Amino acid sequence: MKRLRGTLVIVCAAMLASACSLIGPGHLKADQVDYARALGEANKRAILASIVQLRYADAPSFVSVSQIIASYSFDARGGPTLNLGSGAQASYASATGSVSYSNHPTFTFVPTTGDAFATAFIRPLAPALVLPLAQGGIPVDLLLRIVAQSIGDLRNGTALGGPGSAGSPAFFELLRAARRLQLEGDLNVESRNGNGASRVFLAIRNSPDDPPGAAADRDALKRLLHLPADTGSFEVVYGQWAPPGQIAILTRSVLAVLSDLGAQISVPDAEVAKGATKSTVPLIGGETRPTIVVRSGRGAPSNAYVTVSYNGTNYWIEHDDFDSKYAFTVVQDLMALAQVDTSAKAPIVTIPAD
């Protein structure tokens, strides 16, 4: 009987140890990846929802997740039962145990309002903030097509309509020349700090080893921007006009970027007919394909890159559309940069996820 009692104790201890392995460090690997993926998917849906909302003149709101608390509760009970029979009654032994486990994560959301909202989403993006992205490998033509309203006297196309909505043909010529120089390593963005301010310069390298086309692209870039031919580094400043030897870029705000992307979405004819939104103004400049192609319909594909529903219609980006997915990622990066120096002071909303 002593041996049996010892065996029962070992069995109960094994049950407890097995149950304890459900929580603790064993969760870190799965939770870190799963929560990161869930946050990424939620962020993509929030951005696409904002783009669609602005297509319908519906002002978006922005909420960020500031804290995640993964709360686990665990309860394990067990014990042996030993009955020594007498007479005709047989002796028996048994082990009983119970395990309960629950997971109650808590998410803390911080709405972006007031000064933080104005700084991050309404004020134009500073050239010194966004242009270094090109040095990090993002195609400079895509970056400038998204953020630049104009470069010098060359206007970007816009899907919002109005005079000059097609943009300047030379604007897209400029972007194509800049991209080719970037691929050759002859176009670089340099950040410099001086007098407490961050300044950004565009460096155009002149190398004798470059292919013949590079020289033509350098000449075209300087000609279109009215830059001196014998200089290789030019400061980029915000605005429509700049002194000789500088490059003026009139940048958009995050809301302007999202609005322009939303205006490129093809919406159902019924929505236009009833006055919920305006007809899509097609791009007729140097780039007629939307920056991000957003599809719409009654149902989205199951493998869509990201999908949201608005007013009974689904909007999505195709999984197989690499160009749209990459441009969408650039927009995510721009929004993250815009919020770097902001801190919302709005109420914090904590929602327990039971």
C-alpha cells in the first residue's frame, strides 16, 4: 500500500507539472509572434479603412495600441484516494485531478487627438523626415509620387480633380530620371544637423564609370530643377520656391496622402448615383495606374492582402498585386514617421477581451 500511495502522488505531481507547462516562458515565442502579426493586420485594416472613408468624405479617426497585457490564470488540483476494504469488500485506490486554464488579454488604446493629431496628420510631412527613406532603399520615384505635391515648378498629378490635376509631364520625367540614378548609386540623400535643425541634401554623383544614360539623366535632373551643372549637392527645402542651388518640395500631409489615394479608388456606380461620393477622376499624367489599386465588390477574396467593409461594400488589395502592396507599406512607414514626435494626451480606453 505504501508503494501504491507513492505512485499516486507521483501521478498527481506529473499532472500538475504538465499543466504548469502551459503558461510561463513557453508562451513567449508564440505570443510575441502572434501579437505582432495581429497588430500588423489591424494597422493595415485601419489605414485602408481611412483611405476608403476619405473617399466618401468621412473623416477618419486614429487609435494606436499602447499596451497589451496577456493575463493567464491557471488552477490545478489533484489527490489520491485509498480505500482499504474489510471482509468481502475489496481494497481500491484512485487518483483525481482537475485543471482549469484561461487567457484574458487586455488591450489599451490611445486615440490621437488635438495637437498630436494636427502634428502627425494635418501638417505637411517635412522633406528632412521623409527623403531619408530613399537612402534606405525605397524607390525615390514612388516616394515622391506619394508625398510631393510639387517639386520646384513641376506639379504632381492628383486624382482629386481641378485645374492641373494631370500634373506636369516633366514631373514624371524627373521621377524616372531620379530612379535610374538611384539604381546606379549616383543619387543619394544626406542628412545633416546644424544649428539645432535637421537638413537634408540631394547628392548627385558624377562618375566616369557610369553608363552613357546616367550622364543624360544627371543633365535632365539638373535642367528640370534649374540647378547649376557644376554642383553636385543641393539642399532640399519645403515650399514651392527656393533660392538658386536649392530644391523646393511642396510635401503633402498624411491626410492629403490618404485623400489622394482614396480618390483613386473606383467605387460602385450606385454610390455615385445617390450622391454618397463623387466619380473617380482618372489620372491622365505620366502615371495613369493608381498608386495603390483598391478593388471593390460584394465579397473580397479569401487571400486578399487586406480588406475592409464600408457601407455594405468590401474594399481590398489583391494578394498578387506586389506594386500596390509595396506602395501601401511605404504609406505605413510614412504614417509611423509622422507619429514619432507626437504623444496623445487623450483618455485611454482599456478593453478586456474576455
